[in-house]
Amino acid sequence: MGEPTAKTVNDRTATPTHSAGATLPDGATGVARTEPRHTLLGRLRTPRRPRLWFEILLIGVSYWLYSLVRNAVPEQERVALRHASSVWSFEGHLGLDIERSVNHSVNSVTWLIVGMNYYYATLHFVITIGVLVWLYRAHPGRYGAARLVLFVTTAIALVGFYLYPLAPPRLMTGGDFIDTVQVHHTWGSMASGNLAHVSNQYAAMPSMHIGWSLWCGITIATLATPLWAKILGGLYPLFTLSVIISTGNHFWLDAFGGIACLAVGYGVAYLIYGRWIYRLPRQPVDRTVAPGASDPRTA
């Protein structure tokens, strides 16, 4: 006994088809899969195992290009300062202009502001790379889509840096903000201090500290198993927001710009993959499943 077969005109056996709601090996249903894998969209929507050497090369080259383009944008000081005054004035109309008060208050607590300076200079990169490595190892089927979100977000930010040069609050003329790196002589920040000359000082809008940290936070809070990890993931972008304001590196509106860029990144990924990226199979399609065993790709 077996599944019924149909005879073709040439008396060949036709392959039985799945019913509309049948579960396919990758956890999708017959209704959900509408694109054959040999089409371009089908290939894009099929999670595949990332290659370590390629990912290291891709991320390294991408960050080099990001830094090159970001720092090659003309540093239009006069325009950037004028934009900063406009943003500060607009926030005043909205009642959001509390950055200066926060900057001065936190700066009065030396251990706190020094810690925030190092946070700003290092965790932006360390946490993001750490989440990418974790995705690569624990969620390879979702890694490519999540990486795409990050890349699209960053690409949009580069356009923003070019079209809307913006000085950070600490560089505003007459803004009375404190450059906390200069005051406390902390190490590592390319935004101010001795390393300022190698970085574009007028690329504050949108804030990629917020864009990247929110991407990390959503990824961790959605995919991590331990409750403490989910909580830390949710708190990470909030901590980052407090740091960028306290150190005088960004306005509130810069943070909203970073959020908007990330939203577009997720939207592009949804259009390509046809679903929320964190609902993609955990394991790529090149992993076989033994007959009768549960499929780990849907975990």
C-alpha cells in the first residue's frame, strides 16, 4: 500500500503532490511556498548555510566601505551647525530639548560618564559583531536575512550622512554642551578627542548607535531562550539611547532617524523573504532530516 499515483499519457508515474496545508520539510506549508527554488526570488527566500570565510570577508569589506564613504562625505561645518541649531530649536518646540540638562547632570558623576564614554566607543561594535557571530552559529537559517536588515539600515544611513550633515550637540556653537571625552580624557572614541580628525564629525543623523543597538536588541529578545538574555536584549537599545544623549553625541531626533532606517531594513527583508525574518527556518535547507525525526529547522 502507498500513496496513490496517477498515470500520464506516456504511462509514466507522476509524483504525488502535497495538499494545500501540508507541512513541508522546512516548516513552511504548501500555501506559503509559492516561489519555485530555481527562480531568483525562490533562491533568495531559501535560507542557506553561510560560509565563514565569505562572511568574514563580506563584513570586513562592508565596514571598510562604510567607514570610507562615511568619512568621505564633505564635512560641511557651516551647514552642519545650522542644521544642529534647527534640530535643537525644533526639539524645543516639541518640549524634547533636555539633552543639555542630561549632559551636564551625568557629567557631574565622573565614574558614570567615563563608563558611558567607553560604552559609546566600544560596545557599538562589540555587541553587533557578537550578535552576528551568535546568529551564524545558532541560527544559520536566519543569519542571512538578519544581516541583510543590518546592511540596508547602514546603507540608508550613509545617504542620510550625505544629504543632511548634522553636528552633534557637543559641537554646537553656543550650545553649552560638554564634550565628555575631551573633559575626562577617555580612550577609544573616534567622535571626539585625539581621533576626531579621522572621522566625519558631522554624521550624526541618523544615529547608527541606535539603529544597530535596536537591531541587536530585537534579535536577542526574539531569538534568545533564557529570560535574562531577552531582558538584556530589550534594555540594550535603551542603555544606548541614554549614552548617546548623556555624552552629547546625538539629539533625540537622531535616534528616531536610526529607528526609521532600521524599519526600512526590516521592510526590505520582509519583501524579499516573504515573512518576518525571525520566523524563517532556524537551520538552512541543506540540512537533511532523518525519516520520522522532528525537524530542528523550525525550532
